[in-house]
Amino acid sequence: MPQGAAYHHGNLRAACLRAARELLEEDGSAGLSLRAVARRAGVSPTAPYRHYADRDTLVSAVAAEGYRELAEQLAAAHPAPSTPDDLAAVAVVYVRFALDHPALFRAMFAEPCDPAGEERVAATAVIAEYVRGIVRSAFPGSDANALSTTVWALVHGLAFLHLDGKLDATTPEAVAEQVRASVHALFAAAPALRPAGGQGAAAHQ
């Protein structure tokens, strides 16, 4: 991109985010800086500061993009998830997203960023509410807040265990089997959480 093109097209912010994503994919977070983003976007070294006060603010914006994309993929995994099997399928998509976008996923959850960034806060809230909605449907008698936090913690932990090579991630099938088994094991270990009608998690193992 020629220097100044971002200004001409009024898309400096988008150009910086795109450059940041490319740098993450190529070099991980070590290569991500406002100066590097400016070079990649083809703008002056000070141009990114029009939108990002510092590196943490930039990472927060990148993370917010990642959260939105993750939320879209989770929603696409099932139109109206309401059973433990649905929840397991959504969990597989969550872990798959981490494995397909490792640098972005780490930026979303393991990189310092702007804790007050409105985009990041809003995007995180969307995912949290999505998980709560599934829990309310699958387990209407449960504490939705507590159980959804537990489920998210389990699936998130599985994502990082796969990313860090602690669990078998050699094939998509191996990942899906491990994730589904773990989610069902959680509900099988807590009979009181089984939905009315007898379709408990243990029946799906």
C-alpha cells in the first residue's frame, strides 16, 4: 500500500488492523508493534497513533476482531444449541478456532491489552452471553452464570492444552473426540445437571 493511501481512502484504522493481523500470523506477538504496523501498512511511523495510543490498545482492537469472528463461528456451529450434544459441538468449534488461528487466539487471551477497551469488553460479553444462553436451554434448573463460567473455563483450557501440545492435535478428528468426551464427562459427573426427559450427558458418551 503506498504511503498515504490509508488516509486517502479513509481506512487507516482498517489498514492498521489488517497489518497487525498479518504480522501476528507471520511472527507472533514478538513482531507486533505500532512501528512495524506502520511499515506494513505503508504509512508514516506516527500514523497509527491516530487510532491507537499504544501497543496494548492495538492488541485490544485485534483481540476484539478475534472475539467477533469467534462469536460468529460459534453461532454458525448450531442455529439454536440447547442440548449437551449441541454444547459439545460448539466446544469443538471453539478449540478448532484456537488451532486455526493460534497467534490471534493468544493475542485475544494471553497478551496484555487495554482492559477498558470498549470493543474488547463488548465482544467478550457477546461470547459470555452466548454460552449462558446454551446453558439456560440445556440445563434450565442450573445457576446459568456459574455453570457457563465452568463450561467456558473447561473449553478454554482444552484450547490451550491443544495449542501447547499437551493434547493430541494431529488431526481434526482427534481434537473433536477429545473435546466432546471432556464436555460430556463434565455433565456425566454431575447427574443433577442432566436435563429433564432423561437425555443426560451420560447417554451421549
